[in-house]
Amino acid sequence: MASDRNKLVFAGLIGLGGLAVLATLAGSSGRLPRGKGLTAPTVRGRSPEQLADEFAAMGIQWAALAGRRGPNNPVTKPSWFVEELPKYADALRARGIQVVIYGWVTPEDWEKEADDLLRAADAAKAVAIRINPEVDWTPGTTAQRATATKLMDKLTARYPVIVTSYGGGPRFFGPNFPWAEFAEKAAAGAPQLYGQAATLEARQARVQSWRDAGFRVIHPTIGANDEPADIIAEAVATPHDGAIGIWSWGNIHAKPSRQAAIGSLKVGSSRTTSSEA
């Protein structure tokens, strides 16, 4: 059944035009991470070498490490940036894995949060920063939109910025969010498609909603909290422009079957395949 679905997926992806988009933006997004990525809000007690070895065994090509405190990494401490983060980043790079810095951002404390992310990105020698604006940025007031612009200006002056948020985009989540302000200078948009309908048609519609909002390159985020077959089916059904992110290390670190599912995925220029499909 999964195999039949995959055939339909592959046929549908041909007309997406992702390669043309990438060619157009090659000059401005050359530092963006490529391929299969995994977000690690915490390192789950692994040493730098253990974490890097486990990521490498799954074929992870880029890792998003926590750059500040947030809902899923509340215990992050200043020592993480000074003492620990560079060690984890170096261990990942030694295995050919690019490092991205990840963090939630809010309009209330955006300047400090931006400083935290920039400091972490410098410490990790990161290739990009991945920000997660969510409900704090609604109802998208004039002030919130202006703050989104200031936040993006500050971060993009130093690093390419990937914006990840509600997977439906304005068409499904609603327009009362600073979509355009975040999209204007974003190197990529990363719609969170976990928990969303897993059919090719539905996922194409959600990716298109992000494109309509102004994001020219799409690096979607898929979930890893389901059965292995569902993780694979979701990944294969998700169109993209050369990269996907996986949420998250916490969902798979103690589940060998999920790690095997992630390991089976191969991310191409516009579609993902699996040796298990």
C-alpha cells in the first residue's frame, strides 16, 4: 500500500518547479543546509561524540541545536553556549553534519532572543539560524509586524534565517500572522507539517500556502512521533526544495524503529525516497 502511494507521490512531484526556484536563489542561499536534518532541542544526556555518531548513523546531513531557552528546552543554561555547544558542533562537523542554531522567538523579548541566537550561532560556527515564531505573533498587529521586520533585519545581517511555524500557512492557519514580514528576508520557510494531512495533495496545498505568503524556498518540517511506516509515508509525501527537517531528536532517541525509519530516507532536490517504502 505504501509503495502504491509512493508511486503517486513521485508522479505528482514532477510539476512542482522546485528546481527552478533553487536555481533562481542559488546565489543568496548557498549556505543553507541541504538534505535531511534533525532538530535537537536537548541532547538527551548524550556526549558530543555519542550524539554525532547517532546522527551520522541515521544519515543526518544537518542538525539544529538549541540556541536559547524555549518551551522544549527550558533547562538550557549559559554554560551551554560557552562550554558545551562548541563541542557538540565540532563533533557533528567532524562527521560531515552541518550545524544550524534553533530557537523560539517572541515579540515581547525579541532583541534579547536575537542576541542569544547570534551568540549561539557564533559559538557553534553555524551555517544558519532557524527561528520558530508561533502564537505570540498573533493577531499580527501593526506593532507585531514591525517587530518581525526588526527581528529579521537583525538576524539576517549576520546569518541566513530559516523560519519555521504553523504548517498550514495563511490559507489554513489564517492571515493574522506576520507571514509577509517573516518571508521578506527569509532564506527558507519550514512549514511544520507534522499533525497535518499526509496526502500528497494536502501537503502540496500547505507548501503552496507558504509560497503564496512570500517564502521562495521551502524546507518543510516533518514529524517523527508516529509509527515508522507513517513517518516514511509522511516524508515521501512532502514536496520540498532540497531539504527537510525532522522534529525531533526527543521523539526518536529511544526508539530504534523510528531511527531506522529516519535512516531509510534519502532527500533529493524536490522529493524524498525511502529504502523501506
